[in-house]
Amino acid sequence: MLGVLLLFMSFLYSTIIALISVFAKTVKEAGTYIMPAYMLVLIIGLISMFSTGKPQESLWFVPFYNNAMAIQES
């Protein structure tokens, strides 16, 4: 199940990056548009790394954070 989750997450991240970059006219502009998405995913991963104990059930509805919590618990 962990492998399926990682595969799903890689497709999801790739799709989000592709959708964001569609609006750019140049490669440099696409990189500028994509950078906030990279930072958001990085920050969510770091938050899950430093969290202790069992997370609240309401946090499972936060996109990307729920995937990080599922990987951390396995």
C-alpha cells in the first residue's frame, strides 16, 4: 500500500506542476510560478517530520499533509 501511495503522490505532484506551468509563456516564468508549490510541499513535509503523537482527525482532510501522515505512520 505504501508503494501505491508513493506512486499516486508522484503522479499528483507531476500533474500539479504541469497544470501550473501551462499558464507560463517561458521556462523561466514557469519556474517562477512553480516555486510556491514546491515550497508548500516542502513545508508540509517538514511539519509532518517534526510532529509527535497521533494527529487530529481533522488534519487528514488537508491535501498533501494527509499523505505525509500516512507515510509517517507506516
